[in-house]
Amino acid sequence: MKKIISLFIFSLFSTSLFAGEYPDISIKDLQKAISKGEVAVIDVNGARSYSNGHIPTAIHFSSVGKNLAKSLPKNKNTLIVSYCGGPGCRAYKRGADAAAKLGYKNIKHLSAGISGWKKSGAKVAQK
């Protein structure tokens, strides 16, 4: 019985340790979702980066601030993708975590970030 309880406690601890991590989405899959209108994209980069080029349809996280809920779709199962500068950037979590706190269930991370998006030759929008 002690082993079962210990295993249960360990699994709870390890689950909470990895909570807040979001699966990656490829540039190609994000482009498809955007073209179908099936995604809300959150850009957590700074204002200068955002105005120099962002993923089309992206919401600038810093600009909407506490009004993120008004900028996202009402359907909590909508795909939400958060991104920042590139593969080494962890700032995307601010947008992803904010969406999760609002109750969104399908949140992903574009680990390539805006640098990977631009390198791929994908279109960018400018302010």
C-alpha cells in the first residue's frame, strides 16, 4: 500500500513539474490553420519586433494586456499558438499561460518563433 501511495504522490509531483509546457506546432501546420481561420496567434515579442514584422493575424500580447480575453475567440477549444523570437526564447509562455488561465485547452508553441517564420520565407504582416 505504501508503494502505491508513493507512486501516486510521485506521479502528481512529476505532472505538476511539467505543467505549463505546450506542444510545438510547425510553421506549415500554423500556416494551414491561419488560412482556414482556425487559430488565434499570440506574439509576445516587443513592440519594435512586432512592428518590424509579425505572423499575419497575430495579436500583440503587450498591446492587449489584460484585454486578451476580448481578443481571443469565445470557443475555448480554438487552437491558440504563442510565439516569441526563436528557438531559444521562452517568453512565449507568457502568452500561452495567459490563454490557459482564461480556460483555453488547445494551446501550442511555435518554437521557430518569428525568426524561423521569416527564414522560411513565410509572409509577415507589419503594423
